[in-house]
Amino acid sequence: MSFSASKFYIFFMFLWLAILLVSTCEVATKICKIEYNNVTSHGCDKQECNVDCVEREGAAYGHCVPAGIIISFCFCYYKC
């Protein structure tokens, strides 16, 4: 029974691939969406929504989501 370098190389590559897959699964973070209470009659300002969510609420970012033709709501996105 002879030990060849190719068997060692294949084993090493599978081990490296397994470690890589496990480490990338742990890095993924889940984002949760929560409505921010700053609804106005003219809609949502994208820049103001983002600044309010980040500075006042401690969220990752803020984004305006339309609820109709005129009204849109500001949602803050948090890391869960």
C-alpha cells in the first residue's frame, strides 16, 4: 500500500473546502424590518429616513417603502 501525494492533496482540498463552507455560514446576518413612526402627508424623504433610523434608533439603515400613490412609510432595518 503506497501513499501518494495526490491522495494527500485531495484530502487537504476537501478539508479546506469544509472549513470555508462552515465559516461562511456563520458570517451571514439576518436583517429585521421595523416601521419607524414618522409618517407625513407628503410621503417619506429617503435621506431623512436613513438618518433618523441610524442616529435616533440605532438601526443599520432606513428605507422608504411606498404604501400607495402619495403616502410612504419609513422602515428601519436592524441586525437580528
